Amino acid sequence: MCIERMSRWLRKQNKWVMHRFTWSVLGLLLTFVSCREKEAHPTFSRDIAPIIYRNCTPCHRPNQIGHFSLLTYSDVKLNATKILYTIQNRLMPPWPADAHYTSFVGEKVLTEKEIVLIETWMKQSCPIGDSNHIPPPPIFPVGSMLGTPDVHIPVKPIRLEGNFIDRFLVVKVPFEVPRDSFISMVEFVPGNTKVVHHVNGDLVRFEFDKKKDVYDGSLIDNLVWDSTIRLVYKKIGLLHDDGSYPTLARSVVNYLPGAIAQRYPEGIGGWKVNRKSAFVLSDIHYGPTADDAWDSSYINIFYAKSMPKRPLKEFQLGTLGVSPIEPALVIPPNKISTYHSSCTIPTDISILTINPHMHLLGKSFWAYALTPDHDTIRLIRIPQWDFNWQNFYTFKKMLKIPAGSIIYIEGVFDNTSDNPYNPNNPPKEVRDNNGSMRATDEMFQLIITYLPYEEGDEAISLE
């Protein structure tokens, strides 16, 4: 009797299991069919808006570097042809680095699935879907990409003549704060994104009793390549009243199109700032413009809660760096040429951010480290160089480079008429010209921001 009851119970359990299994399979099939249906008939409200808002809108909105706005369905539909062309040719979103080689913070890369989804949507005449369920556009902070600054410092307005000529300026931005303190981050905000190409700037810290007036001297001067730093400092009032040098913190404020100042974890990075100080934009580059234009940029300061425990350090390979370029960066006309540079790392370091740099003849860029054990550490690969997008690439976690490792960089330059960005027609010999920042000259650099290595650095997130 017990065996018969057990048998009946098992048969019931098997039916129940089969019943549950059948419904589970059916549920999976319905989900699969629903997903395929969505992929076959995408809509703006459900599928396209999230992709656009995440990857495109940060730059394509009023007063940003995008040439048109992508905030609404109408905006996207109106510019559908441009969007399709740029994503099919991998021109947008602007992320030159090979995401399969190395992954970085904030990378904007469309997946193949997303690209196909947008292509399908456009082929079907851009259906809006349920207009009541279009997600709202992202809300961006006003006046800063990082939040509310503690100090907002205007740069003296600069008038640019419409003569199609690049301008390189040295600009002093003096300021005073109530007391000596510490800052965690500095953000340069361009006033006219159509003409500001890039900015490299340092922090000058005056001794209070040695500088009566931080606003003396000329605030703006043309960058002259063969001037000594003392002549430039004297002309724009960056020396102490007795002629002595103030202390200088290098590479504090930087700007490139599309780049956002990096916020590192508390205690990492930052600088001491004196009561009397100034930013010296030692290289502010204005691109050529057809019409007269004004630029009213400004600088935001974010205070640190305490003195930085681990100040950032920096070095660079290649032009003006710690390692020579081999062969010398003299690029012959009508040729595609390859150049290398390398240096040995004497102690363990933790790399946070890297910035590759070339000009208009750049074709590709590659950097990696080779450890003493012959392991390869990937740094970055840019298969198609684009002068207009030169990011500061921050690793998602600190990257340890062991002592004795050799960092290698390789740059390929295209000085032929097939290069659409070649500034010379017909092509002519181009060289680095002692580190000239002029776009018509060339550079080959990898700038590395790092810390002396400490145990556990590899686990610290930089996202």
C-alpha cells in the first residue's frame, strides 16, 4: 500500500514538474519573441532615446561643442542622416581609443547591437513610439560639468580676429583666497567652444609678503616659441616683486574638446593654493575663425577637505619628455613614417591617467609596457588618430607598472596627399620644431599621470 501511494505521489509530482517546465519554456519563448520584435521594430521612446542621451547629448546641447542639439525627438529625427553616417563610419561617439584593447573611465562606445538598432530605426522612418513614455533628457549642471564650484574665476575676455589664423596665447588668471588652503580639482570651462581648442595651465603660488599686487603686469601675451620662461614671467607679472620665482605646480588646469576634468578618490591628487596665486595658461590655443569672435572662458576651483595625502606626479615620453624619439621626428613628404620612444621605469608606479598627443599628420598611436618578466601591460591603442579628439584617458583602476618595466610608444604619421588633414598641399617636410604647439608642426608624446606604488593600489577604483 505504501509503495502504491508513493507511486501515485510521484506521478503527480512529475506532472507538476512538467507543467512548470512547460510554462517556463513558454515564458522564455515569449520573452525571446518580444526581444526580437523590439529589435525588428525599434522606437525612439523605448530604444533610441536612452542611447542618444547617454552617448550624444552631453556634447550635443546648447553652448557645448556639438554643432547641433540632440535633446528631443525632433532634434534626432532632423539630424538622422548625419547620425547614421557618423556611427556607421565610427566617427561618433568620439572615442578614438580601441575599447577592445583597453577600457577607460567614461568611454563612449556604441555596441554593434546598438548600431544595428539605430540603423533599423532610421530605415523604418524613425518611429517615435509612445510619446508619453519618452524618457526626459538628462539634466546637466550649469556652468560646470562637475557640480557647484567653491570659487569661480573669470578669464579676461579675449577678442579673436577673423583671419583664419591659429592663435597661441599665454594668459595670467590671478586670484586671491581668504587663506592658504588645498584644492582637489580645477576645471576650465570654455566660453566659446567654437574657437577654444585646448588649454594647458599651471598654478603659480606667490609668497604673501613677496607679492604686493597679483594683478600687475599684462594678463595676456602671445606665446613666443623662443622666449625664455623668465622673460615671459616678467612680462605678465609672474615673478615676485624682488625678481625671485614663485613656486609652481605643473599641469593643474587642462582642457580638450569633449574631455572632463578627472575627479580622483579623496586624498589622491590635489594641490596647495596660497592666499595670493595665479593660474598661468601657458598654452591656450584658439583655432582659426572666419569671423571676429570673443571668448569669455572661466575657471572653477573645488576645495579639498584636507591636504592631499598622495600628490600626483607626471612625466612624458617623446617630445620635450624623458625619452628621445627614434628616429628624430622629421617627417618626409609623400611618405607614411613610423617613430618610437621608450623609457625604463626605475621604481614601482601606479598609473592613473594617460594623454597621447600628436598633430594633424598623426595616423595611429600605440603604447604598452613590457615587464622584466616579459609580460605585456596594455596602455592604449588608437588605430585611427583624430587631432580633434585628444582625451585624457583614466584607467578604471590604478595600473601597476613594476620597476624595471619598459614603456614603449609607437606613432605612425601620414605626410601624403591622401591624408585629408595634411595642412600642406603639396606635402612638405614637417618636424617637431622644438616642441612647437602649432598644428602645422608635429609632436609625438605620451603624458603619464602616476603615483609611487602602494600595496593595494590595483584595487582602488577611479570611476
